[in-house]
Amino acid sequence: MRNPFWHSGRERKRIEDIYHKTANHIVKAAKETEYKARLSGLMVAYLNAKNTSSLCPISGEKISPNEYRRIET
């Protein structure tokens, strides 16, 4: 049985190219944002990304694995 996530060589290269271009756009946007922040006199601090997706952005508490990762308002 064929794995549904397996792609042929041409498809895989196209997908990798899309991922690469997307990553480059994200990095470029981050650099531009940092530049504009510093130009405006704001401090820029880099954080360790470890466990950031499992922490609540408001309270900082750890989200249990069974909860949806969205903010209820």
C-alpha cells in the first residue's frame, strides 16, 4: 500500500521549494520587523522557543495536552 504522504521526486522537490521559499519570507519579515522596531527605539529581545507552543500566551501556564490551543474569550 502506498503511503499517502509519499511524493514522487518532482512533487517532493516542488514541496521542498515551497517550504524553502516560505521560510525565507518569514525570516525576511522578522528581520524587517526587528529593523523597524530598533529604528523606532524599541528594544528587541530574542526568546528561547522551547515549550512556547505549550504555554498559554496570557497566563503563562502550561496547557494540558487535551486542551485545544486557542484562547477562549
